Amino acid sequence: MSQFDPRLSKVVTAHSSIVAALNVIHSLRTRGLRRTLLFGALGNGILTLGELLAIRVLKVIRHHIQPQISGVPLAIALGWYNVGYGTLVIVNGAFNDGDKPRLRKSLAPTVALAATSLDLLLDPFGLDLGLWEWSEGGSYASEVRGLNGKRGIPLLNFAGWIALTTGVMLAYQQLRLRDATADERTRTAYLISLRVIGQALQGAVRCVRRTRVVIRCRFDGAAQTFPSG
């Protein structure tokens, strides 16, 4: 392949957008709005910063997919989220419930390794299609050549996947636990408030009853002191 087919940009971007929309719908139904926004911000924010580092600072990769912002294609930014969330769901399912505290230490590295293993397949495929190219090539999949004539994928790419995905998962878990703790404190405060309000209402009811008894007694006494007729 000597040049990039621009029609691939539309296909890849449309696919990434559809998958991202389905992931967001699934996340909203299973995790709620706050956790969906949390994972979306971390999954796109941290990983996009890593992509910018590779493109603008290290200059080890160049993308051909459009549209782009500062060299990062929309499809790639959505792809980071799709791979991260998809592997999180798969690992959760494999562990039965990865959100439980007993799995907290193993969840992040397992998700990172699963996501990186998926990139072992996706990166050579994208390189062969001309979706991106590596400035110096690499030792992995060296039989695949990019549009710039460089062969293979650098191992730094996979180290970056492990590091960035692990960072996203650790940050997500930590913030999720803080959110859960805050929710528990809010629930506790709410229950205490309800108990206090209930006790206050009970006291008010008893006070009203006592007042009615006193008034009735005084009325009966007055009636006996001043008999009618």
C-alpha cells in the first residue's frame, strides 16, 4: 500500500463512534451516571495525554485517520475508551464481580494486560491498513510495513499500553471507592436525620396529646364549678 485511502477514515470513525455509544449506554445502565462520567473522563483524558506525548513530544507515531485534534484522531480517542471499558467489562465478568474489594489489587493489572493483548492484534492490522505509521519501526510484527516504509511496531508501544491502562484503572478504583465512601456517609447522615426527625415528631405528638388532656381536664373542672341552669 502506497497511500492511505481516505474512505477508511469515515469507516473507522463511524465504527468507533457507534461502539463508544453502546459502551456509554451499557455503562449508564450498570454503573450509573457518575461512574460513567468518571471512567469516561479518565479513560479519554489520561490515554489521550499519552497519545499526545507519543505524537508531539516523542514523535514515534503519526496517524492518518481524520478528523484530528493536535494529531490525535477522534477515532483513536474513542478507541482508547472502547478498549479500556470493554476489557474492564470482560474482566469483571470473568471474576464474577471485579468491583468487590477482594479483587481490587488484581483488577487493574489484569485489565491492562487484557487491553494490551488486544493491541497485539489491532496494531499490526492498523499499520497494514495505513491507519498510522511508526517513525522507526520495531521488532514486533516486523513483516508488516507502514506507509513510510518502516517495518514493525516498537515494544515501547505495548509498555505504554500497560502503563497508561493501569494508571486509568488505579485512578478509577481509587476515586470510585472515595465516591462509595461518600455515598455511605451521606446515607448514614440521612438515616440519622430521619431518626431525629421521627423522634421529634413522636415528641410533638405526645406533647399535643398531653396538652389536649390538660385542656379537657380544665374544661371539665370549669363545667363542674359553674353548672348550667
